[in-house]
Amino acid sequence: MVRILFLHPDLGIGGAERLVVDAALALKERGHEVSFLTNHHDSTHCFKETADGSFPVQVVGDWLPRKLFGRFYAFCAYIRMLYAAFYASFFMPQREQVDVVFCDLISVCVPVLRLARHRPRVLFYCHFPDQLLSAREGLLKRVYRAPINWLEEHTVGLADKVLVNSKFTLRVFQDTFRRLRTVPDVLYPSIHTQYFDQMEQKLQQRSTLLEETVHPRVPRNAFIYLDINRYERKKNHALALKSLRLMGDMLSSADFKRCRLIIAGGYDTRCLENVEHYAELEQLTTELHLQEHVILLRSPTDEEKCRLLYAAHCLLYTPENEHFGIVPLEGMYFSKPVVALNSGGPTETVVHTSTGFLCEKQAKSFGGAMCQLFRDEPLRLKMGDQGHKRVQQKFSFEAFADRLNGIVQDLVPPSRKKLD
């Protein structure tokens, strides 16, 4: 058995958080001792496994600021993560010392973890280079980011093992961190299929009730398009709205009246962009005269998300150059065709014209695919079936767990492993 600590900045609701929770579940199922250390954990805004006692979760450094003067988010995030790394390395009780630290998002913690007296192995999971996620806003921003970007590159290279979430991210990693000789391995995220199977069985048993209660504004004969992603501008929810508006010109008024778009987004009141973008989407919905057709939901629970996936007819995925994207896998596992942009991670998960459509970043292209799935039910059902099989064959939780378990076992010498 290996003792593993997951070091993560904020255990909220998002793709990165879902990945680390699933990785923790996978390793726990393989018999390892798993715990979390984080800067922030809100039990009302997190995945249930981090709040229901499945894992020990310790919070340190939450008193440190998240921003200064309304800016400097990256600097504050680095300071908060350094604080957590120092705690893990020098102040964690002897009985809680670990063999492997799994960290992600912020690599500045890696050299501090290497200084620990008991020297755990450090596994860093790169979802995407942080410097590429930062908006480039002029000279002052470039000066501010320069040392942070330098730190990111050099500290990533100090990890004992680096993983990335897709071949797309691997190419970007190598193009971005050109000074590093590190060649990461690709470990595709997966979904905890056992939980989804349990939820689907539960939903099937109450399917009649579900049709009445999926949402008060959704009629029983509605055709539901589902868009799951955080309320951030880069997630491009506006494309789904504009594509739906275009469908109004493609379908008869009776058919279009049946169409509903449900946007179910992660929403954190501490994040100004979440608040602002939600309001922007409400305004755009009004401008496009789609109030009858669009429902904006904030931070659905896991059970609510499964209910939406079960009831939906089609999943929309609108981010451009998304480094992986776990939502298309969830949609395909629920046998829903996926309409996504032809870029980034979805090109490795969605098979064009087989499990869904890969479209250009235009309402005409995206809306055309949405319209085709509305009109052609046999195609929609066939794509959904093929998508489910693809997840089982290529992205199964068992394969993910086995691969991650092997990586962790290889990192730790047998002499350091804890006996059962």
C-alpha cells in the first residue's frame, strides 16, 4: 500500500477537481491510503466524495488572500500553494507523512515538496500550461507574468513524473516548455462509471416522475440540448445560444417550440467572472428572444447533473482548444451524441459523424449539427449507442485506475511502501 496525498488549490467543482477526485477514487479502490490537502474546501460547493467522508480533507492557508487590489490572482494562488507545500513538507504530523504527492495546476509547490525530510515522490498532472490560460493584456501584464511563467517551466521539470491529459496537451506542453527535457506521459481522464451506472439505474426506475420534474420550464415533449461547463467566457456558451437562435430559422415554429437549451454551469460567488458572465448570458438570451427556450442553472449537484444527462437528447460542448474536456465522455457514457468544436481534446474523444459532430466555431456549423440531430432520431440513437461503446472501450475507469496505479507503484521503491 502506498500513502498518497493530493495537493490541490481549491476543491470546488470543475474538470480539474473531477480529475483529482476520480484519481483518488481509483487509487483508493486499488488499496492505497489517500488524503487531500487544499487551500479551500466549501462543503456546499464541491464534489460529494470530498464532503461525505470518502477521503480525509485538510484545509490550510485559506486565510491568505485570493487577490490583491482586485488583481494578482496568479501571485496569490502561488503564495497559497507554497504555504500548503511548506505545511505538507515540514509541519505535517509524522503519522501523516506520505510516499507520493499528487499535485496539479500549480507547479511552484514541487521544489518545496522535494525538500521534505522524508522526500516523497512528486507526481505532477499538467491539465494545460498555466501561462497559456492567462489573458495577455499589455506590457505590464507581460512583466508581471514573466517570473511566474519562468517558475512554472522550471518547477514542472523538478517533478519525479509528469502526466498530461491528452496528446493535444502533450504537443502544447512541448511547444511551451522548450527548455525542459521532460517528456510527459499521456493519462486520459476517465469517469467513475460505477457511480453513473448506479445513477442511471435509479433514474430508469423513476423515469415517469423524471419527465415531469427535470425542470418546471421543460415540457414533456421537449427536445433538450444540454451544455455543461463553468460560467466562464472562454467556455463559449454564447455559441450555443446563437446556434439555437439560428435553429429557429431552420425549423418550423411548432418544432422550434419544443427545443430547450439547458446550460448547467459551475458558479462560484467568489469568482467575479462567474457572476458577470452569468448576467451576460441572461442578457444575450433576452436579446436573442430565447427566454422561452433557455434555462440557466448554477452549480448542479452530481445527482442533478446525472438527471440532466439522462433526460437530454444531445450534449453541446462549446470551448475552443479545450485541453481535454471530461463532459463529452460523460455525455457519451449516457448515450448522448456530442456536438463539439473541432479542436483540442474533443478531437481525441468524439468521433465525427460516429459519436457526434465536430464543428467549426460558427453558429451555422454548430446549429446545423444540432438541427440534424433534432430531425434524424435514428441517427441520434445510433450515435448515442456508439458513444457509449467508445467510452467503455477507450476511456474506461478500470483502464484509468490500472494505469495510474502502475505509475504510482513504479514511483515508490518497495522498501518505502506501507504494509497492510
